[in-house]
Amino acid sequence: MMKPGTLILHVAARFLVPLQLVFSIFLLLRGHNEPGGGFIAGLVASGAFALYLFTFGAAVTRDLMRVDPRNLIGIGLLIAMISALPAWFHGQAFLTSQWWPILLPGGTEIKLSTPLFFDIGVYVTVLGSVMTMLVALTETEER
Amino acid sequence: MRAEVALPILVPLLFGALSLIAWRSNLMQRVLGIIGSVTLLICSIWLLMSVLDQGHVVMYMGGWMAPYGITLVADLLSAIMVVLTGMMAVAIAIYSLSSASPSHEKFGYYPLMHLLLAGVAGSFLTGDIFNLYVWFEVMLIASFALLILGGERAQMEGAIKYVTLNLLSSAIFLSAIGLLYGLVGTLNMADIAVKLSQTEHTGLVDVIAVMFMIAFGIKAAAFPLFFWLPASYHTGPVAVSALFAGLLTKVGVYALFRVFTLIFNQSPEFTHQLLLWGAAFTMLTGVLGAAAQFEFRRILSFHIVSQIGYMLLGLALFTPLALVGGVFYIMHHIIVKTNLFLISGIVHRLLGTYDLKQLGGVYKDRPYLSILFLIPALSLAGLPPLSGFFAKFIIIRAGIEAEAWVVTAIALIVGLLTLYSMIKIWAEVFWKPLPENHSTVDSNPSTKPSSLAFLYIPVVLLGACTLFIGLNGQPIYEIAEASAKQLLNPALYIEAVLGETP
């Protein structure tokens, strides 16, 4: 395990982690018609937290994440699962995409949809599972 | 839109996700396990009802019509298999209340169980060959993790064989799908069947057929690549072995039934002949392997192999009656085999070992348990009036009618040897006095009546199912007969999926 506390790593982590998280959100929202999506965005986000983990250790990272990564897995799966259901209420097959376009003042349109929620679910699940593994490995190492 | 065909997949996934969220509370997970499995059973019965009522139930996932999207199809065979999955889920969920140790629960026992059930149900319901591969993988990943819960040395050893052989099988399966896709340009099973009957029958089709046979044969633990099963099934937690014994190999058998009735039905004189000899050797090696064993669960594992042979025999003979027998056999076998594993778990709880030589005296202490053992054991051996008798009777009769004398003779001999194995267990575990040097663990706190009750409930329920099939076999036979009819007439399936007569 990398020794925590080197100056360059410290400084870099402080700047890179927020950037990487923003980038992951960008990838997530870009996903439906262009390259990107929940899985890759989740990996980028867990990359950010992994960097933080290597720099400051497991306990600090847990504080930063606020949610236990193990909880994230279940929550993400649940979100993805639920996104399959709205089609049912419209009498369509499960997983049929539902679109709810919202017109914002100023003419921009936001398209909310079930694929978006599915992607968010995947994002959270990937983030949760990667971080569960990494945190568990780090904690055994630190002990 | 008819939701019932997707619900058996969605329900376990949903409860799996919920019990992952509740990972801190073992109690919560147990409750979710019971609710989830009962819901699964209800949904699957709903599915069976509507299939009986209106024929094939089809759903195009995401609204993408066949053959482009992924289709879920339930014909009678799928519906029966899903109902059996639901029944086993309930049995295992109740059994786990007492048998699952807190450390297993902490490492995701219940979420994995739900995931496994979703994979099994998905494999039964999908109408897309690649999607079938995906569900196989879902199921395998869950089963790998379940098998090594606890992390003992023997478990690792068994799991390595299990993982290696199953990965090999997956690789063959995937390459076969690739070749098939190259040949017909579609992945929808109904569409493949149509396209394949239109293309010229070349050697390549036979090659692909044999590849599928090997891939599913490994999963079903058929001869010659069955040895991963007796090497691994007895190592896991007992509820897990019971679930695996009941369901996992049967997914392979189901896939064989599906593929070799729907897709590769052009040259039965080659493919089904091959299956026939595979079935014969599977029966024989399985039962001979069992005769040499002296560990409760290992004997039962070898018997899974030999019983798989009977089911394949039903498929391989490929007459209407033989297929009825095959389907009937699957139904009977899932219930009986799971039950036997559960009983081995109870005996282990009482006496602390699976080794036949150190066991004994159960009949004296617990006569009721002995009777509960006798029901599935004699049924497995095929004694009337239990369910196994009718299952074997139909298959052997079909064999005689098809004039496949050698195979039929083997099936009869294997039945006799099965009886020998069951009698061996009976004599060693239940009849003979407890060896003197054995210390009873009856004082063990975990054998208090309330915790034993949860072990007994599923055993009694499954025993009742066996008796019901045996004493009132007619409705079950009729369902099996109807499903065999559907299997022999793939045009129905194709029409239901593609919505036109080919």
C-alpha cells in the first residue's frame, strides 16, 4: 500500500477528486445517445474515491462518502430495478423507455426518462461495488 | 401486457436488491427471503395458470419486437420449471431460517440466493439464445459465491473444479452461439429455428449441435464431463447444496430439452442417438460412482448424475411418450433430490457428521425422520406408489416402445442399483446402532426443537408433494403430456414468438 502523506499526492488528490467526480456526472448524463453511460461513469467516480483512499486512508474516505459503499450496491440495484416498472403502468412491456420531457423557462428542454434512472442505478451500483472492494482491501492492509 | 412472464425474474431481483440494502440486519434479510420466495411461488403459479389457460405467454422486453429485441417466452415446460423453482425457493428459505449461520448471512447469503433464483428463472423464460447465456452466467456467478461461503479448504477445492468446468462449458456455449449467429444471423430462438430449417443442412449444423450438447451437458452433469458435480456439491452449506441439487443441473437439462426440440430437430438420427448413449453412460457411471461412496451428500450427488441420465433418455428417445416421461422425471426429481439433501442436513445437525460409518441409530431416536427419509429415498429408487415409480415407468415404457432394448435394460439396472444405494443409506444411517465411539451432539444448543422445526417444515412439505405426485399422478401426467406435445410441435412456439405461421 502506498504510504499516505506525500505532498504531491495530497495536493493532486484535493484538486483531482472533485474534477473527476464532475466528469463522471458529465459522462453519466451524456450516456444515452453518445459515448458514456452509467457503467463507465461509475468507474470514473470510483477512480476519484480510490485516489482519495490511497492518499488519506480508509477512515477518511468513508467519512467523505458518507454512505457505506455496501449500501450503495443495494440502492443502485433498486433504482435500476424500479426503472423497469413504469412501463408496466402504461400497459407496455417491462423496460420500455418512458420519456418525460420538461420544458424549462428559456427554451431548454430536459428529457427525464427511465433509461436515465437505469443509468443512475448502474452508476451507483458500480461505484458501490468497486468502493466496497477497495475499502475492504485497504482496511485489511491497515490493520 | 401480460406481466406474469417477467415477474418470476423481477421478483427475486427486487428482493435481492432489498436484502442487499438490509445487509446489516439478518432478521430483515430472513423476512425478505421468506416474502420474496413466497411471492416468487405465487407469480410462478400465476404464470402456469395463464399458460395452461391460453397457451404460450410472450413478452417483448422494452417493446422491441422479435426477432430484434429480447423476448421472454413461457411455454408449459418453462412454466412448470418456474413453478418448481418457486417451490424450492420457499423450501430453502424456510430451511435457511435455521440452517444459515450468521457469518454466511453477513456475507450475502440471501442476496446471492435471490440472484441465483433470478438467474434460474431467467434461463427458463428467455426466448433468446444469447440471453440464455447471460442468465447462465448470472446463475453461475451467484452459485460460485454461494458454494464458497464459509471458505473452508474442501469448499475451495470443490469450487475450483466447479468453476473451471463451468467456465469451459460457458466458453463452448458462447462459441457455439457465435457460429450459429454466423450461420443464420439471428439470436432469437424461434427465428433461429425458422432460418435453420430453411438453410441447407450442412455438417456445420451438426457441429454446432454437438457443441451445444457438450456445453449444456457439462452444466447438466452428463457423461463424460460430470465429475465436477460430486466433487463440489457436498462441500457447500447444506441448504445451498440442496438448492443446487434441485435446480442448477436441471437448468442444463432444460436447455437441452429446449434446444434439441426447437432448434436442432432436423437430424435426430445423429444428434439424438448421441444423446441416447450419453444418457445411458450418465445413468450407469453415476450410479456406480454412488455405490462406492460412504458420505451422505456424496452419494446423493452421484445420484443426481445418474438421474440426469433418465431425463436425457426421455429427450433422446424423442417419442411423445418419452418426452412426457422426461418432463415428469424432471418434476419428480427436483422435489425428491432437494428433499434428500435437506434430510441429510437434519441428520448432520443431529449427529454432527455426514460420514455413513459414524452415523447410526436415527430410526431408534427419531422414527418420524426416518419415514420422512424413506419417502423421497424410495421414490428416487422408483418404488410404487411414489412419484419416482411413475417417472421411471413412463420412460422405460417409452424405451420399450421405441425398441431401444439396451438402453432400457441399463435404465432398469440403474433403478435397481439406486435402490441399493438408498438401502445402504437407510441401513447405515437409520437402522444400525450408533457406533459406540460416537459422541452424540444432541446436547448441542442448535438442536433445540424450535430451530429443528424450521428444518422439518420444508422436508414435510416436499415429502407431501412426492406423495401427492405418486398417489394422484393423473393431473401431473396431463400437464407433462401437454408440455411434451408443445415440445414436439415447435411451430406453436415459433408462431407465438414471431406472430405468424412459418
